[in-house]
Amino acid sequence: MKVANFYPGPSRVYSNITEYIYEAYMDGIMSVNHRSEDFMNLMELTKKELREKLQIPADYEIAFISSATENWEIIAQSLTQKASQHFYNGAFGEKWASYAGKLTSTINTHFGINEELPTGDIAKKADVLCVTQNETSNATQVSMKSLKMLREENVGKIIAVDVTSSLGGVKLDFTLADVWYASVQKCLGLPAGMGVMILSPFAVQTAEKIGERDHYNSLLNILENTRKNQTQYTPNVLGIYLLYKTQQATKGIDYIESKLEKRMEEYVSFVDAQDQINYLITNEKVRSRTVLALETSRMEELKSGAKEQSIILGNGYGPWKSSTFRVANFPAIKNKEVEKLMEFLRSFTGVSAR
Amino acid sequence: MKVANFYPGPSRVYSNITEYIYEAYMDGIMSVNHRSEDFMNLMELTKKELREKLQIPADYEIAFISSATENWEIIAQSLTQKASQHFYNGAFGEKWASYAGKLTSTINTHFGINEELPTGDIAKKADVLCVTQNETSNATQVSMKSLKMLREENVGKIIAVDVTSSLGGVKLDFTLADVWYASVQKCLGLPAGMGVMILSPFAVQTAEKIGERDHYNSLLNILENTRKNQTQYTPNVLGIYLLYKTQQATKGIDYIESKLEKRMEEYVSFVDAQDQINYLITNEKVRSRTVLALETSRMEELKSGAKEQSIILGNGYGPWKSSTFRVANFPAIKNKEVEKLMEFLRSFTGVSAR
């Protein structure tokens, strides 16, 4: 892969993926029956590896589904009794609210891109609170501190958190919420086509209390299957295998987080050192650690320059489409690719290397 | 892959899969954004290739979903107004009825494993008729002749057909039904993790008339996306690419069907030539062409013998679990693997080679 891909959607996959896939073929993993002993062993190992490397509490359940979009539906369908309250400042949080709104009553709480999560503003009626921890559209994040406040002030409510662009890149305190969900094509560095769901004991109890069993992806069906190390549908077995192999190869979330933080520092000192490119998010505290949204008035020039160097930058999203570009700070991206991007940005802005 | 895998679930994948995957990695396909021009081109080419190779009518829509299980839900949710009538003689048809029964009113019509589809037995109330064209659990099939009778006698009703274990292996007359669905891990020879849906103009009109838009996988949402060469969720892009490459490499359904028929003839002459192994299905007319269910009184011996030769046979399913074994007759299985199996079966039964 000669191109350096910084797109914060599906992005760079781990470079040993093709090697693992060859192994999967030779070992017959690609053809394995998802109700067989071999698959159940793989599923058990994969969940064990995720639990260890991402520091997921022992009493939290892990399940695989088809996408983060499917998660929106599962939460509305199997965990919401009265209403879900959605806090958002960007496109993905808003989409979640809109999908949920078709199945259940919703309360929408919009906040500014430089503001912290408005944790005081909770509707009495809401039994599920929905937070986009990392909003990929504008590169903001909700801090663990804000989540902690939300948690402490809302005992008895389900807290559901979208970590699509942060799971596997940022250290999350899973005890602070009940439903965490993500896709594998971002910080987990895999080809798209699978979602991950992480559930607290309270989420499980709530699903049991509600007892919704009408759908193939009813949460109780998902839980019964994952507890047997199976899935509620014929899963992306290769995706599960690749998740196992890539997680097995990582040094764990502490190491990854510090690696990504070092890269962020490099980006920050670059942005500080010149005045051609600026952060969209001026409040440092709410800036995403895994996605950067940057403004420049020389956008066309920047994009064509990057393309010439075989560097893929993300476009801006929604209202920030033409004024910003985005850069993924995902673990699978290589040091030499970051160096290549930095070199390009330095030469573009006329800043000499440190 | 040294093992010869005849399991009729996820089964042998095409042997050029790893090569295509390497290409996908080098070309950046694994990291491609599913809303990008590159992806839309891939999706267009994939549908074009499927249409050509499987002889799908020009006015039928093709869409990708996560699994055949998801299809059950989509049909009940977006296409059924009053009731769906389910014709089945085995486990998968029965499961479909049971999943649909949670979302809509259902009428269950059971028929014997040696009987043809009871096309005369139609409930007035039913607006969707559900047929399992190839029942993987007992290796029966519904003929195109039966489907034609069903079609002609039921103008105005939606006919939905499960072709999970036959799409890509058997020539289907798509004009005889409105919804056809399958998974990629059977006759399409790919790693599991994707479903295909093929829809007639009448199915599209019916979905539009019903107007169900509450779910992320509402049929109207699926259709709107596939018409733009996109998908309703972040799809298994690698799966779509592999479907494109493998279909591009095939010689089309006429060639494949005749190849599989030749293999069937070989199996038939073997079964006729000895009395240790018999067909579960005695009525030739309803025997599946892509899955064999065979009985033997020496089951344990057969299974351990096959295992010693690195041959994976399918277990029996449901009521036929201990009395039968199953053999996939899928296109990706190689001639030399079929020869290996035949040699083993001949030596097991004491029948000398022709």
C-alpha cells in the first residue's frame, strides 16, 4: 500500500492483515462453521484478547454485530422503555438520534463544538442517555471526566456511548457507561464489515427486564449467543479472526494511547508553529485524540498537493465540508506515514522541520 | 488448504481468494470509504457481474445485507401487510417461519421431504408466500416447475425464495419470484459475512406502497442506497470486492450448473452401485443439486475414516442429525477433492472404481 491513508472513515488497515488472511485460508478458518467447536474457541479467544488489551471489566459482555448503525437500532429496540436522550454536536450523534427517533421517543440536546457535555441537562423521562464519545464529523471528544459526572448524577439510567472512532485508540473507563459500541474499520485497523458491542451488567439486567425478543438482533438473542461463543447470524468469521490476530499482536491500550498522544503532540507543535492551518476546535479539552479537523484558506492547493504525494486526507464533513480537512490518528498508521504527512504539511506551510 | 471441506455450511472458498485479498490490500480497497466514488464503481461492477453471470433480469434490483437471517426480518418488516405463508419440510424453512412469526401473522404449511411443493394449498389472507428453494438441512429442493405453478396461480402475491445454498450453483428463473436471497459462504464460495437480496419490480412497488421506513434496514432505505451504488450501513467492502473478482472469474451459471450436474451424476452412479450408503431423499425430483444428504448404518466408522483422510463431511441436521451425513456440491470445490471423496467412499463401501 504505497498511499498514506489518513481518511478517518475506513482507514489504513494493519499491515500484517494479508499475512493473517493467508494463514486463515491455509488453516481453513475462512470455511469454518460458526456453530462448530473451532469457531467457538476462536470467539472465546478473541473476546479474551479484546478484554485484556482494551482493559474491559470481567463482568462486561462483548458481542459482535454487523455495524455501528445496527447498534443504534438495538439500543432503541431492546434497551429503551420510555425515551432516549441524545447529546450531540455533530453529524453522527445527530444521525443516531434520528434513527432512534423512528423506534422510540427521543429528546435531542444539541451543544456547541467547543463546549463540554451538558451533563446537568437531563430529561426526567429519559431512561437511556446517548453520548457520542468521539464525533468523527468535527473531531470533538467527550472526556472521561464528563462521562463520570453523567454517570454519578444518573444512577438507574442506561448510558450508551458511541466509540466508533476511539475504541482501540483511547483508554476508556468502561465502568462509566453501560453500552459501548464501535466499528472495526477505525482504531481497530481492520477491513470494514463488523461492529463490536460492550455491555455492562446493568445493561444486561435491563435487557432481561424488558424482555424484547421479537427480532433476530434482539439484545437477549445476541447475549444468549455470545455467552455460548456464538453469534445471532452467520458472522464475518474472517473479521473476527483478524480482530483476534491484530489484538494479539498489539501491546495493549496503554501503549497505543501513549503512541497516539505523542503523534498528537507533534501535530500540535506543528499547528502552533505556523498560521496557515488551524484547529477547527479551539477548546483543547474537547479535541478528539484520534481524529483531527483542521482549517485552511488554501484548501484546494492543500488537497492537490497531498494527492500528488499519494497522501489521502479526509474531507470535512457536513457544515465543515469545505472549510476543514480531517486527519485520522489511528493506531494502524505507520510512523513513516505520519512523518511523510508532517513533511508535506511543513513544506506546504513553509515551516522548517524541528 | 489441505483439508477437503464438503461441509454444506460455510464451505470451501475459491482458491484464488488470498490472491484477490492481497490485491485488495495493495490497491487500498480494504480502506476505501463506502461513500466514495471508488466504492460506488466497485459496487456497480459487482452488481453488473452478478447480473451477467447469474442471468438476473435487467429490471431486478440487487442489494447487499449482512446475512440471510437479516433477510427474514426485512421481508416480514417491509413487505408483509397481512400474513406470510411458509412452506417447509426442514429446519431452515421452519426457522424462517418462526422469525417472521414474531413480527407478522404467519401461516405454516409443512410438507414431506419426498413431496413436491403443495402449491394448491394457499391461504387467502397470505400476501407473501415463502419458499425454501434449497433446504440445506435435508437436501431437498423445490423445482422451477413448482415455482412456476405457484407463480401462475398467485398473481398479486409476493413470492420470496430462500436460495442460500443454491444461488451461484443452480440456474434460477428469477422471473418466477419477487425476492430471492442468499449468503455468500455457500455456492458463491466466499468467506461468510454477507447476504445478497434480489428484488423484482413488483417487490419494489410493494415496498413503496407499504412505505415502511422505521428501520435502518427498511427495504426502502436499502433500495435507495443500492440505486446509488451505496449501502445502508458500513458494508463488508472486502466481501463485495471478492464477490466481484470471483464472479468475474467464473464462466457463468450455465457452465457451473453443468459442472455440478456432472458431479451429481457421479455421486448417483456411486450410490446406485452399492448398498452401504443411501439417499435420504428417495424422490429424485425433489433432491437438491447442491447438497447431498446420505444415510449409512456405519456412521461412526465413516466419519472417523473421512477424518483420517482430511475430508470434512457435514453432519446431519435436526431430526436427521445422527442418521445422515451431508456433502456440499458447491462450485468452489475442486475436481481433485471430489475424486478424493469418491475414492474414500468407494474404498469404504468396497466398490471398485469405474
